[in-house]
Amino acid sequence: MLNKIISESNIQKVKKLIDKSDKIVIVTHISPDGDAIGSSLALYQFFLQIGKSVNVLVPNNFPGFLKWLKGAKEIVVGEWKENLTKDLIGDADLIFCLDFNILKRIEQLGPLIRQASAKKVMIDHHLDPDNFCDVVISHPEVSSTSELIFRFICRMGMFEYIDKNCAECIYMGMMTDTGAFTYNSNSPQIYYIISELLEKEIDKDAIYNKVYNDYSECRIRLQGYVLYEKMKIFKEYKTSLIALSYEEQKRFYGKRGDTEGFVNIPLSIGSIIFSVFIREEENKIKISFRSKGKFPTNQFAAEVFDGGGHLNASGGEFYGTLEEAVTLFEEALPKYADILANC
């Protein structure tokens, strides 16, 4: 049995909002990952099952290895369809904000969401949620927002409306936000949920292969280059760093999502407990943090790059040059020497 972590009052509030709503919009964060897309499409499939009009909006494009999911082709990408995005948000009477808890995480969509007259519901698992929603379902102790979507639907007493398409999205989101169940995944509740999803006839092995074993030749060559030429080891700090320029990505014909998971690879080195990947985009620097054990990547992300996340998986952004971002990281690392030494 699932424990009832979502309060009954929140369940009842959201049920009433859903019942009264005719036009629902689901929004998730910039550079959507597996959990963002999985949770959004899972809720999208659920609303289709109960006969609601619903759209999923994302600020920018998402990786190709997530586009096999049912409903992915219907997602509205804000950077491509600005007018449609504005119209959908403006016309909505209920907006679900998934897998983010501060408006800056949806960039150009933030002001539109803040100004929207629609009621807003947050479902998220990150620390310190902001107060821009009417109902906040925030549980940082949960492995993923996709897990929360499963719990939310079940708590409404509507498990039967989770069809195979919805179940695939939930499983994929849970899988990707735990590194294929290798971190943040010790709760027995997770495996109870997986057993329930398997009852919906999902093929978890096929889902794994579609996400992790369907890469392009360009990505594999880029990965080889990154590990041989770009990985730097700080032995005294049990830390690795990969910094990749925009030009280097273009050299390998890199497309969105090709570097997904690179930050995890150095953690397979026995002595490394903290891995950092700094990637240059056209107008900003993206930083990903991963760790083993108890090293708080979220603390490092918040204090150094104004980012955040979870204990073992966090991220941040930097508006400057790649070299400046690397320098900022390298200057901050010695401050965490004691924590790293005791991990």
C-alpha cells in the first residue's frame, strides 16, 4: 500500500478545480528532462482519459530520446510557437506547473504564468517552493515528480484511468530521475509503484532501451572525445570536471540531448564522489552536478551557481564565458574539501 503523503485537503482542492475546468494547460521547466516530460505527458494522458481538453507547454525543445512517448508530438514548444503559447496560457482556466517550483525555471513563460487568470497547481519535488500557485503539492522526499503524479491520481481514486500510455510516461520519468534506480531510489514505495505500472502492461526493458540504448553515432563519438580529451580529475577532492564548449558540440554535430548523462560517467571511477559537467549553450552556461553518498550537490549548486536540486543530483546556470564558469568552480572547490574528505 502507498502511504498518503499528499494531504487530503490538497487532493480535494485540486479535484474541485479539475471538475470546474474546461481548458487545462500543463507547463514544465526549461531544457526538459525525462522527469519533466514524463510527468507532464502522464498527466496529459490522464486528462485525455477523463475527457478534458489539455495541452502541454515547454519553454524550449527536448531530447529526441524522449519523443517516442505517446503525446510527445502534441507538445507545444514555446520558443517555436510564441503566439500559440500565449493564447493557450491566456485561455486556460487551470494550469499545472510540474517539476519546477520557481518561475525563473520556465524563463520566458514565467511572466505569462504569473499574469494568467487561471488557477494554478504545483506538483513538484524540489526544495523551497515559491508561492505563485493556488495549490502547492511539494514533496522533496519523493524520488521524482512522475512518482508524485502516480500518487496524485491514485489519491483521487482514479487509478483505473492510468492506461498503458500514462503508465509508460510515469515509469520513464521515475527511471530517468533516479539514474535507472541507482540513486534516490531506496524507498520500497518506488518498487510498489513499479509493480502497479507493470500491471498496466508496460515493458520496462523496452523503455530502458528507448532512453539509454538508442543513441546516434555522433553522440558516441562525442562521448569518447569528452572522456579522453575533456575530463579533468581533482584527486585531492575526489572530483571530476568536464567542460564542453558550444563549438566542440557543433564539431560532433551535437543536438539537444546528446550530452544527457555525461555527468554520471565519471562517478563510475571508484575514487570519484563528485562529478561536474559544464556545457556552453548559445546564450548561457549550463552546469550539472552529481554525487555518490552524502556529498550535497544541491548545497554546492546553490552557493556557487545560484542553482539547486537534490542531494545527489543538482543543476545551475551561469551567464558569462565558459572559462569564467570553470574558474568559478575551481575556486569554490577547495571550500568543500572537508566535506569531500569525509564522504
